Amino acid sequence: MSVITIVLALLVAAEFLFIFYLETIATTSPHTARTFSMTIDELSRPSMSTLFKNQGVYNGILAILLLVAALVIPSKTAVIALSASMVAVAAYGAATSDPKILLKQGLLPAVYLVSCLI
């Protein structure tokens, strides 16, 4: 893989690890509330906290798998599948929740996907 592709992989993984942090560790922080356009009271509800933490673990696992597929056991097929799934999930979130999700969570994986395909 090219240096640009590796740098993009690191950036995508960092973004998804940051989302993991917001959703799993800093679930009720003011930054998380601003990021997801929610109140701290909403985020503090046990059911919402559980949902956020589950979603956060998913994002963290995607980041780790991407790092493994890009750096540890390089696999172009795996990075394409992972980045495509990241874009698909962001598109679903944009369609069902907030259109800004596509830019916030899908743009960098989309750029990475294109870099892997060319």
C-alpha cells in the first residue's frame, strides 16, 4: 500500500476510535452531547447509555480491524470491505437520523475507499 493509503487508514482508524471514545467512555460528556445534538440528560438515560456503548464498541472494532487489515496483515480486499461498510453505515445514519453523519463519519472512509481502489 502507498504511504497516502496508510496515512488515510490511520486517520480513519483515529476517527473511529474517537467515536468509540465519545460513545463508550465519555458517553455523558458535554462534547458527546454537542457532537450528537443531544442533551446530557438524554445521554444519561440507562437505555440510551447502553445503546451508545454498544455502538461505540462497534466503531472501535471497525477501527482495530482496519488497522490490522492495513498494517499488520495487509489485505486490500479487507480494507475495501471495511471502508465500504463504514461508508454504508454512515449513509444509513444520514438517511435515518442526521444527514451530517454522512460527512462526519463517512467522508474520510469514502476518501480512503477511493484511494484503495485506484
